[in-house]
Amino acid sequence: MNQRELYQALNASDENDLLRHFPSRYEDLTPTIIPYEPADSQRIVVKGRVEKLRSFSPGGRSIIRFTLRSMTGISISCMLYNQSFYLSKLSAGKDLLLVAYYSLARKVYMVQSIFDLDSYYALTGIRPVYTLPKTVSSSYFTNVIKKILSMPSYGKHVVSPLPTRLIEKYRLLNEFNAFRQVHLPRNQKDLKEGLRVFQYEEALSYCVRAASLKREARKEKRGKVEISHQKINDFVRSLSYKLTKDQLTSIREIVTDLESDYPMYRLLQGDVGTGKTIVAFTALYANFLKGRQGVLMAPTFELSKQHYQNALKVLTPFNMKIAFLGGDRKAKERREILAGLQDGTIDVLIGTKAAVSDDVLYSNLGLSIIDEQQRFGVLEREQLVRKGKGCDLLMMSATPIPRTLSQIINMDLEVSSLTEFPHGQRDVKTSVVTPSDPVIYKAIDKALAAKRQIFIVAPKIEKGTRMSSSATEVFEEIKARYGEEKCQLLHGKIKKEEQDHIIERFVSGEKMILVSTTVIEVGIDVSKAALLIVYDANYFGLSSLHQLRGRIGRSGEFALCLLVYDGDDVEAKEKLEVLANTNDGFKISEFDLKQRGGGSYGGSSQSGKSEFRVCNFATEQKMFLCAKEDAEEILSHPEEEENARYLKTLNAEKDLFLS
């Protein structure tokens, strides 16, 4: 690989872009005590010399076995699998530093990495670990970074984007030294000081963007409008079920916003199954009473179609005309819907991202609702709001966040929270099991005997080169065991029309087992579903697993979730155990934020790469609170030279709304 290819692979235009490809984590290389009775997957860092080195290649695979005599005189058995490039280092007869994990099954330490004792990382005890494309080797990238940071002349050109007063206020390192201490830390103190610079930069950038959006939302004043509270009460009473206290409180907050002088900018957050959708429908009805049109946008075709079908049942009796706009609409149907929106004969549009298309024009749009808002970016929400004058915005999220965190993350929004379940507390038990555990088929047999439905999820559609389960393979196994009349397969490559039929057959109870990829994460509501089996659960994010688990136990009856995993990854095990130990979406989301940071805020999609590379909502709360104050000061005085320079370096003037 050459430098041009490296820049291309990392989408970098200069050295600064490379330096901002920060480590995803840091490995502690401080030597540990060798345990007398090691636990499975227990990690050790040990210095020693190689003895009894053996190498062989059964079936084309490289296996290296050796004994390491530690400097304290303890010998341990070690093994390397498919890492033949370490042979020359191991046979040199030098003292080495090893990182290894104990395998209880093999009674041997599986070696993860090896270092010379005089290497930089072994001497400092800290090794940066980077997430890189497959085409970029870690050694090549780190060598390039070291070369850049060894050039004092380059340091003269590195300038912090921050206003000088803020650098002085928080006693931040200069930019070049901060880069050195993040990529080549000598100790933990170095690392903390270096990271602090870039954490604050990210926090301030985020807060400026969020505060500018809030200013824009508050800038447009409109006349107050009274909504008949009696009609809202009648609407709620007409429902076939009783709303929770949280739902009623949220409806009251939303209606108050809809009546106010300023457009609403509110987030409705609640765990899976807490009843956000009916609150949204009530908001659409209240908006209808104002004489305005409404739109509800969802991230997937399945979810938006389900919202449409439910809206027809709930809203049509109140003389509201509902339309659906998705990828399945034929040209003639689409033209009719667009015409109905423009002439005002359609009161509510429900759809996918098609709702923000340029040719979708509204006669009098008053309320925009975005479901699963974390899957959309700021630009998409702004496109939707700008389709109506003085338009109210309600966003919904099934990833609830503790209040203190929510005030930071959603600083441009007011927040309503649903914590109660309509059927009382959900009774869902979660267990982590291995693929061979007999409990899997016992649970399926028990669910079928009770006429309760079953979701089975795999991480990919078809078998590939990686050792992970596919939906196609799992389906064939289930079909062979229970018969084709009981099960069916669902994935994204199936045509939309057929997907609809598959879902309909499952929802109606015609088919009892649905084997699927994550297309069922949102959008399928089956009250009788009592069992969820997720194969290779380590491949899924914590929030995705919690969303999947939300497909079962919706009736309030007992349900079981089995997370299938038999690997040795410590982080994966910790993640799955968190899910097994709690059903509380607030606790799960807080843990998830600590593990992975925040999502993208300013981009067009929040499911892609995070704009937070080193900062984390959950662990840097105080920093965000300081940045929030600084952002308000910058936006209040954009004409000041340093503030103007900072806003320009953000390269986001077109996205910022400056007063």
C-alpha cells in the first residue's frame, strides 16, 4: 500500500484527517499476575522467553505451540492459531511481552499479540488500537502516524479550531501535542490530557449545532390556536384500551405545545411497547382539529405500513383521510396522493423517507412526526419541518435515555417519556445459551404447544465465508424439524409484495414460526409472540437486540428470549449479560452509550459512522454541560472575530441558524 491508497481508504485529504482517525480503544500492556487456576477467557499480560517451540499446519491452517517461561519462573502453555508471521519473532530467543486469553476447553493460553520488550508500546504499557478498513494494516497505519508526529515542521501548521479564550479557560494542550498524546501516549496522564482536547472539540461542535437548531425552532412566532380539549378527551375515551398515566401526560404536553405561540420541537421517548404510536395518533388528531395536515415518517417500509393500517382503524372514524406513500406505490397512485396533499383533501400522510422527497408538497402541513428518530439525521428532520410554515415536530424513539443524559443529547428538544407498559410490567426472561443447548428446541416445542408464535433471527441472509449463522440455514433446519406448514423465511432480498404476504400470514397466526434477519426489528406487532431466538447474538448491537426483544411479550404474558453465542469475546459476553440481567431500556441505553458513544448528529443518517470519535455522552456529561454554555455564547455573538473563525472552521454555516 502507498500513501495515496491509504488516503483513499480512509477518505482523508490531508495529514490532519489521518491524525483524526483516532484509536477506537487502548490496550493495557501492564504485566499481570499469572493465576494459579485461570478462568475461561481470563486475560494475562506476561514477560518471558519462548521454549519448546513447535509449528505445524493441519488442513492448511497454521498452529504454533510453545511454552513461555515468565520472568518470575512460571511456565505456561501457549498457542497461536493462523498467525504464522509470529514464527520468526518467537524463534529469535529474545524475551518478549505476550497478551493471551486462557481457553478452558484447550487448557492453553491463546496468544493475541506479541511485542519486543524494547518496543514503544511495551515500554509505555499502552497500545492504541485502531478500527481500519481491511485493506489497511495496523502496522502500516501506525508507522505513517509516527512519521507525521515526528516532524516538528508539521506541528507549526496545526492550529486548533477553538477560540483562544476557551483553550485558555480549560487549559487545553496545543493541537499538535494533543495529537501526539492520543496516538503515542507515554502514560495514562498523557492520554487523558490529549483526549480531553478532542473530546471538548466534539462536544462544542455538537452543542453549537443543536443550539442553532433550537434557535431556529424558536425564531418563528405564530398566533396561538385553541384545540378542543373535550374532543381530545372523547378521542381518548373512544379507544378500546385505557391509556397509561405517562401516555396521558405526554398527550397533554404535546397538545399544549400545539396550542402555543412557537412551533413544537419535542421528543417522545419510551421503551419498546410503551405505546408511543397511539400518542402520535392523538397528536395527529389534535393537529387535524387545528385545520392542519400531518405526516408520520418511519425508517422502514414494514413499520410505516403498519402505522398506516393502524391509523386507518383509529383515525378514519373521525373523518380524517389517511394516505400511504412508500416504494410500492405505482406512478398513478403516487400522482393522486401528491395531488391530494397539495389540494388539502388528504389530512395525514404516512410513509418512509419518500415523505421528504422534493415533489411531495403539502397544502397546509402543521405537524411532522418521525418514528425511530435515531435512524434519521438532522438534515432529514429539517427537510420535513420546512415543508410547512410554523410546522410542529414530534420525534419518537424506542431507545429511552435517562433524564440527565437526555437533557444533553436532546438539548434542542423538549422531552416526554413513557415508562409504563399498557399491560403492566413486561414479563420477558432473557438467557444466553450455546447453539447446542437443548433448551432451544424445548422452548420452541413449548411455545408451539401453547399456540404462541416464535421469532428466530440470524445476522445474515445466506452462508458466507465468516463463521456465523444465516437465516437460510436456520430456516432449513427448522423446516426439516417442524414442517413447512409451520414456518416461513423473511429477509430483505425477498420482493416487497411477498414480504407483505409473509408478514400477514405470521400476524394472522397462519404460520407460527418466522425465521428472519433484522427486518423484524421494527414494524411487526404480534401480541401472541412468546419466544425470540437470536443466533450469533454478538453480531448485533445492544439497542438492536433490545428492539428485537420488544417483538415478544407484548400482551403482558410470559415470554422468553434466547441469545445464542458460544464465543470467547469478553466484550460480547458483557453486552449479552447486560441484556440478560435487565429489561429496563433506560439502563440498557446508558450502558450502550458508554460502550459505543453517540450516533451521528449532523449527518443525513444516524445509522452510519458516528461523528463522536473520542467523546461520549454517558462518560463526559460535565464536558457537554460546559460546551452547552459555550455554544450559547458563541451563537449569541457570531460577529466576534474568534467566534466567526470557529463557526467557519466547522464548515457548517449552511447547517447553522445564527441569530
